[in-house]
Amino acid sequence: MKKILLTLLLGMGFLLNTSLCPSVAHAEDYWCYTDKSGFEYYAVMEKTEYLLGGKYIGYVKQVSPDKSVRNLEWIFAFDEGFCWAYCKTDPSLAPAGTKARNSPLALSIIRCLYHYKYGDKFEPDID
């Protein structure tokens, strides 16, 4: 009788633990920009990395109007008073040497990355 009661208690404890404390975390992607062609860009926050020296690597999902998804790697660097942007995956979006302020897409992405990384308390100095 004790074994049956113990087995039932352990089973109920296991069920309560798994239902109250799920072990699967769901990451969120944050909308950053929609271009004139209807492509939407979402920041993938769990992959964003800060590197020493004022560099950021941001990962962005590009969703086409037909809902196909492409993952893009962006590199941002703060130097010489500017925020520089480069889309490593597709340089046609932002070739090396692009100032973020001159690209609505790059500017939206770096602002989105900063907002969700630091909240409203910090605004990047983008010139």
C-alpha cells in the first residue's frame, strides 16, 4: 500500500512540476521595418551579440510577401562619431561603409536591437 501511495505522489508531483514549470523557452522576434516591396524585417534577439570595441552583430529575419524567410547577419560598428552598418549575408541591403543614418532599413534595425536590448532608458548615438 505504501509503494502505491508513494508512486501516486511521485507521479502527481512530476505532473505538477512539468505543467507549472515548462522547460521550453520561446524566443521572440521583434518587428523592425517593412520596405516598399513588402519585405518585413524582424530582430532575432536571442542571437544578438555585443562585441568589444563598439561592435554589434545582429541577426534579422527577412520575411518576403510570399512568407518565405531568409536569415540575415548584420554588423554594426560605432566609430568616428558614426554608426556603420553592413549586411554580411546580403551586401546589396547595406554594403560595407554604409552609415546607418543613410539607410532607413539599417537605422530601423539598430534602433530595434538597442530598444529590446536596453529598453527605453538608452538611445544609441546615431549620427
